[in-house]
Amino acid sequence: MAVQSPSLDDPRVLVDTPAAIVDAIPPYAPRSEREAEFYALGDGQMLLNIGPHHPATHGVLRIVLKIEGERIVDLDPVLGYLHRGVEKLAENADYHHSIAYTDPLEYVSSLFNELAPVMAFERLLDLRVPRRAEYLRVLSCELLRVSSHILFMGFMALDMGGLTPILYSFIERDEMVDMLAALTGQRMLFNYMRIGGVNGDLNHEFLSRLGDWMSRAGRQAEAISTLLNENEIFVKRTRGLGAISRGQALNLGLTGPNLRACGVPFDVRRAHPYSVYPELDFDVVTADEGDTYARYLVRVEEIKQSIRIIDQVLHEMPDGPVMARIPRRITPPPGRAWAAIESPRGQYGCYAMSDGTDQPYRFRIHDPSFVNLQALVPILPGCLIADTMAVNASLDPIMGGVDK
Amino acid sequence: MIPVPGKGIAKGMALTLRRFFEPKVTVQYPEQAPHIAPRHRGRLELLYDEWGALKCETCFQCAMACPIECIDMGGTDTRDRFHVHWGPPEQYAERREEQALRRSGRPVPDPAFRSFDPADTSRLDALLDAEDYDPQRLLPILEGTQEIYGYIPVAAIKHISNATGIWYAEVYGTASFYEHLHLEPPTSHTIGICRCPACSLFGSGTIRTVVEQAAGVALGGTTPDGTLSLEPSDCHGENGGEPWVTFDGIRRAGVTASNAALLVRAATGAREVGGMPAGQA
Amino acid sequence: MNVVPRSAPRIPALWLLLFALGGLGTLVLLVLIVGILSGVIPAIVIWLGGVILANIAIVRFIVAATAILLFTIPTAFVIIFMELKVIAFMNLRIGPNRVGPWGALASVVHGLKVLSKEDFTPTGADPTVFTLAPVATFVGSVMAFMVLPFGPGLFGVDLNVGLLYFFAVGGLGVVGLLMAGWASFNKYSLLGGLRSAAQMVSYEIPLTLSVVGVIMLAGTLSLNGIVQAQSGSFLDWFVVRQPLAFLIFFIAATAEANRTPFDLTEADSEIVAGFATEYSGMRFGFFFFAEYVNVFLLSGLAVVLFFGGWTSPIPWPWPIHFALSPLESLIAILVLLIVVPVVASFLLAIPIWVIRTRLSFARAFAMGMLLFGPLATAAVLIYLVINLDALLGIIWFFAKAYVFVFTFVWMRATLPRVRIDQLMGLAWKWLLPASLVNLFITALAILVVHP
């Protein structure tokens, strides 16, 4: 075999050649047909490595773009930079401990990460949770959903070059985490949901902060809407961009606002009701276009619905204990359980399997960000580089959840 | 409605201009402390008593309970005698120390790590084998360990923990809970008894008799193995209605004739069977 | 007992300085006396004066160039500070507030930080081009300053093709950006450089076409002449007669200055930092400087072309009016500022001294200085502002220019970024036809009104 000098297009190019330093070509021979096809560059094409450390990839997502000028021909998302093996860790901790491991998965909406495993464990134990605890779970989760969606609005604007909305959204989020800290004891990794209830009851400080906030709820969200919703630049950049059809979305397995923006009114809170959601009155927000703008608008509207839910929960909060009486060391009977909830990003599920000891035998997390991120691959080819950020932001992935 | 081009942009510009003049939300942190909710559990806090002494008893309960092993404890105990540690393996100070030594290539003496000197564990292994490595029989194992070494070295605790699967913290907690188990080599103790008229009135004479009987030596003498000396002490008239008895120079309150023998037992260790000093059995 | 060893008594630093200065002063005085007595210094002065007078144009150019080069530094600092503070305020933040009053020195500290950082050249970069690129960008924007009139008679050169020169030299900046993008050996840089090339080339056309109407109205390409054509009240400004041209000019200028929403060349969320990705230290500082100088430059140009430059919006009502040349006015300012407060204080100190004879004259003078010095200075300043066109012109010019700078910053705080295809579409599909229409209408109007 003749020895050839490595060229830019050769996937087996060595790491220490200067070309490989800037190119995203892996230093090994292609492992699959798809990889060989992807790294074979046509005329006038080049690879652009976006991430894992890039200002607009929401953490450590890495996308290798194959571009022709500014136009994207093909792309290859690379995941796993934030993998912490949470599921395996949780299998080596007892049931109470494993809740704490799930907290930093989707770090923007930690309470949902706790709620799904806790509900799965409760199903394993066949445990009934006090009603007040259920209401507190719904209350704290909906507060966090508002916070997460407002943060989404800010990040979406930031990824499209707007400086201000992200700071407005952090004003709101800061109030929110302070409020939740008064309730749960922590600002970000709450560890509030416990098997059989919640960690703490309502207290004066939380209620006064919540009352303050309710009087001006969504003020910053409205400000961001004023900045973005009608802004010609924003609308022109997002409307019609990255449209997903109904069938495509269902095939990809999208859930949450991304699916509802395609016109499918699927909301786990309505489709498979859990907790006290059947008793609450709220609308499932949908849009028909399925494009980036629709995904944005659905989330904006969901903020209002969440505020509605919070209002109802506060008015109908029952009295009673917030924890069921359960032993410290719990050993569920052998069996398996699945619990799914509606997180701000979609269906967040947890599958737990017990072998009768005090540690889960199997523990799996189904994360909506991971599923939603798949949509990048069919959407992006044909778009421009700048659209990568807009589409990625509109799918709202949290890499902590994607990589688990 | 016909869309006016630029209307959205104009609305946004108007909003930012309005906000330019609105009050700001920044908290000037060091000057202006934010209010932290009473329920906030963001900081691990060690409490101090009113004399400024640390209330932490190094029971390791917190480190044991911490699900993600972020609590890591280490240091010397309150009497500065031996080094204890609990935490995930990466954080063991002694491991770090070993690595540092290996890297530097020269020995760095550190008295805090003397307790970790490896011990000969062949007899301990035999004992553990005899006890079937049963975590529920921890107390007999520890007592046997003390029989073997004369005390319970940290190396032995680590060995027991490794062999039986009991957490180091539990072994340590058990060993430090029982008075008759010792985590340090036997050293000499001193019991002092005041013989002033006031103390005699409150019963120091009977205590003296009991102690002398239990120790087998007279006041002013030392037991043959050197673990206990009895010496006269002075209350300076401050006995407060009780006989003045000191143990290692520290006053012990509540000593009566009925429990004075315990002091001797604490000093001479567990070398006794059925309440009788081991030396006499 | 603690015995602290004491060192020998130290001479205060101030005294040391005074001694040194005294020695130096004596030396200089000696040299001066000897020089004057021997006739060497007068000879030098006469010769130098002759040279200066013979080459007054060159001297003027050198002085102006130096002044403008020095002027860019505080301009950039002020605009950077404005950017930090204004955007912070619009974000409901406080912004920099630790260094200097209201954080005003934050940008200076930024400059020092940039100076002290490592000047890094990446492997694979072309070192020559990589080093020259920031210089080319900076020189391009500073050279364009030479024709910008700051006040009556205050400009580097009054070229009769001033506007043409301005656009030609302003276009040089893109060469630097392209050089940076190419030489960095980084794909983000390359994309940024090429984006800037495409953007600048596209927006030069509407930018230039939009001002043709102004040129036709003023009948001159000289920026000085354009300002003079707008003298009078604010109704004489060209923005009244050319609103569409101003709109096109402003949009194109935003793109030319690489400002949001057209800052695609350094779109941080897309191509990290564009052409500047691989730059660090003072090389990056030069890009930074050039960007902010450009902002001021285009604000200044907008003011000159459409908002009457240094002229005041309402005709000045004062009857007193000295028309001094800039050099004369400079000397006059200095003399007035130095002499008048001292003389005024001296004159006002005498009555105090006369009334309270127990006071020493030095004290009386100090009191007079404190009491009347600020008053006299203020009086002199007011007098100058009223009577010196140049000073008033500068004040008006800067006030107007900074309104535009504020607008640029304001837009940056509010707007998201456009996409590259939309950017090009705007230039070619909307701005170019609109500027042509504007040109046509202007020509028609001139033909009808002034046949």
C-alpha cells in the first residue's frame, strides 16, 4: 500500500498534524458507513466543530457541521461529555440516597428529576402520599416550570444575539430559587421530594415571597415577550425555521412543548394523569406550525397556564401531614415500576426495579432532552450556521439530562 | 390590521429605554447581604458551645448519611491523640499523603499519620475467621482485638472494616462508644484523692479505701504494670459538698464509694473478668 | 519587652522630589541663561519658527494627526464605558461601579488588562499577516478621522473630496478583518472574516448612495462644506429634507460599524468571536479600539451629514461675536484660563488684605483664590462658550454624536442578531432600491425647485 501524505479529507489524518488540530475529523478509521460518509468531504465543503465548549450549545453538546459556505449539508451531534453515570450510582445507593443523585440531571428543573423516581419508588412500595404533599409537589413543580420556561426565553434570545432577555429571565429565576430555597432549603439541587411525601411544609417566609411574586407573576416574561414576540428580526429568523411535521415529530418520539408545537395535544398531565392534576383546571397549549417560533410561543403560553395552576393549588391546598409514615430503611417487594411526569421539556420517566433489598436493582431515567435533541438531525440540513443555535435553543435541551 | 414594519422593534426599544430609568435589582453583595431563608441548608455548619469548644463529636453520622459522599471528615480527635478519617476513597487524606510522598520521593514525617502504621494482622485474621466475619458480632471482635494488641489501632479498624464490610465509621463509632475499648496504647493514669477534713467528711476516706483495694496499691504508690498511680491531691477548700477526686488531673464529680472502682477499671483497661481486676484473677 | 529596631529617620518622599526638581530646575535655568546670552537659543527659535511658518500645512497635519490619534483612546474608553453602563442599566443591572466614580475607570482597567495579557500567535497562523491585521483595521478607522470636522476650523484636512476619502479609507478596515480571518488558521475566524467582507461590500453601496442626495443638496464633497450648507436653524439640517436617506444611512452605518443587529462578523453565539477568535492581548485591543472608534466615526458622520455638524439647532442669539482662527482661539483659551483667575483673585485679595491688615498677604491671596478662583474660571468658561465658535461647535458636535453612540448601544441592548442571508437581502433588495429612489426624487426636486 502506498504511503500517502494525510490530507484534510482523509479521515485517518493524524492528530498532531496542524490540519487535524482545527478539524473535527476523528483520528481513527471510520467505524461505520455513516461515519465514513459523513467525514468524506465533497467539493467546497468543510467541517465545523461546534462545541463541546461553545457559547451557544447549552452546556457540552458538540455538533460537527458539514458546511458548504454558510449552508449546512450534514451534521453529527456528539453526546456524552457530561455523563456521570447517575443511573449506576443510584443502583449502588439505597432508595432515599438515589433521589439525591438524580437532582443534577436536568439542573434547570431539578424537582422534576426527583419527582419521577420518587413516584416510581412509591409505586414499588404501593404507597399513598398525603394530599397536602401532592399539592406541595404540584406547587413547587409548577413554580419551577415557570422558571425553566422563562429561562428558555432568555437563552433563546441569547443564542440569537439578544443580550437583555437573559438578564430579565434571571431576575425572575433568582426570585424563584430564593422562594424555593425558603420552601425546600436549597436554591438549585432541592432534594425536596421524598418517598412518601415532601421534605418540608409550607412556611411563612415561602408564602410571603410567593405572595409577592404572584402579585407580579410573569412580569419579566411579559417584558421578554415585548422584546421578542413581535420583533421583526426575531420573527423573521424563527418563523418557518426548522418546521417539524406532526408525523415526523411522533416518529422521532418528541414530547413536551416541542411535540405540542406540532399540533399534538399530548401532555402527560392530561394523557396519563398523576398526582392531583386531574383536579386542576388548565389548558394544554398547542400550535400548528411546528416551527421554531411555534415552539417558542407554546412555552410562553405555558408560563401563563402554570401560573393558573399555582393559583388554583394555593386556593385548594388541603390540610394534613406532608409525609406518609414510612420506615427509614425501605425494602420494596420485588417488582418493577414506571412513572412518567410532564417536565418542562417533555415526558420525564423513571423505571425502577426492586429485588427486595434496600437498593434499586435497576434504575433508568428517560430524559426528554435526549429524545428532543434527535430532531436536530432531520431539521438542520439546508439551514444556515446561525440556525443551528436558534433550532437548538428552541428544542431546549439540557445537556446534564441528555448525558445523564 | 396591517403590520407596521418596525413596530415590534420600536416596542422593544421603548421597553429598554423605560427600563434604563427603572430602579435596579442588583444586590451589592459584600456590602448588602442577601436574606437567606431560615430553612436554607446550603452551608455545612459546625456548632460551637458557649465556651467556644467544637460540639462535633466526630461521630461520622453526617458523613455516613450523605448520599453523594460530599462530606469528608478527617483530623485528630479532641485530645489530639489519633487520626480519624471518613470519606470517599479519593479524598482520604492519607492516600493523598502517600501519593505526595511517592511523587516527591522523600519521606515527609507527619505525626498525625503514625496511627496508620500497619499492624500485624495475622492474629486479627484468625479472630475474624473465628467470629465468621459477622458484622453483628462487632463488639466481640473489637474486644478480641483489644486482647491482641492491648488497644485498638486504627490499622485494625481499617482491617476489620475491609474484612467484614462494616463502614469504618461504624467500627470507629462502636470502638469509641464503649468505655472499656481503647483506641490508644495503654498509658499511665493518675487518680488523685484529697484527704482534707472537709473531703473526709463527705466520704473521701471510703473512696480511698475502695480505690486502694481495686488498684491493689496504697495511696502514693503505682501498680506493678505502671498503668495507675494513686496520689494525694488537694481541693483547696473548693470541693462543693463532694469528695475531691481527680482523674489524670481533671476533677471528677459524682464519685462515691460505690462507683469509685470504675475509675480504676477505666485506668487499667478491660483486663478484668466479672468485676474482678484481671491481675488478681 | 519588645525592642523594635528603628531605621535611620527617613526623608519624606516629597522633600526628595523637591530637592531633585530644584537641582534639575537650576541646571535647566543655567543652560537657558547661557544659551540666551550666547545667542544660540534665539537663533534656534528663529530658525525653527521660519521652518514652521514655511511648512505650516505639514505642521498642521502632524499636529492634527497626533491629536486625533490621542483622541481615539479616550473616545474608545468612553464608549466602552457607555456600553458597559448603558446596557447594564437597560438590563436592570448596575454595571461597573468599583473602579473610579460610578465605575468610570472600568474601561481603562480593561485597557490595562488587555495590555498586560499574553500576545499569542496560534500554531499554523501566518505570523506576518496575523500581526498586521489589527494594525490595518485600526489605521483604517483612525485615518478616516482626518476629514471629520469637529468644529469650525477644527479638522485635520479639509479635502474637497472629503466624503469620498472618508468612505475609501473607512473601507480599509474590512481588509484588516479579512486578513485576521484568513491568517488565524481557524474556521470561525475565516467565517467571520468572509462574513465581514461580504457585509461591508454590500453595505458600502447603500451607504454611499444614500448620501449622494446630501451631496447634491450641498453641492460639495467636502465635509466642512456640507456642514456649512446646513448652518442656520435645525430646519436647515439635511435630515429634514432627506429623511429616507438618513434611515438608509443609519441602517447601513450600523452594518458598517459591525454593531448589533448586524454584528455577524463577531457573532458570539454563532462563530465564537469571528475574526477575533484567536486574538489576545493588545492585538485584540486594537480590534476593540477600532470597533469603538468606528462607532464614534459613523456617529460623527451621521451628525455631519444630516444633523448640521457643529452648528447649533437654534441660531445663536448673542450679539457679541469674535471670529477667531483655531490657533488664536487656542492661545486665547489658555491665556484666559491661566491669567484671568489669578489676576482676578489677586485683585479681589487686595480688599480683603486692606480690610483685615492682620492677615498676611499670602493668606489673603489664598482666600481670594479659593473664593474667586472658581467664579472667575466659570466666568471665563461661559464667556468662551458664548464667544468662541470652535468651543461651542465642539460641544454641539459631541453632544449630537454621543446621542448616536447612545442609540447604537441602545440597539445593542435591545435587538437580536439578523441572519446572514437576511442581512444580504436587506442590503440588496431593500436598501439599494430605496436609496436609488431617494436619489431620483432628490434630483427631481432639485431640478424643479432650483432649475
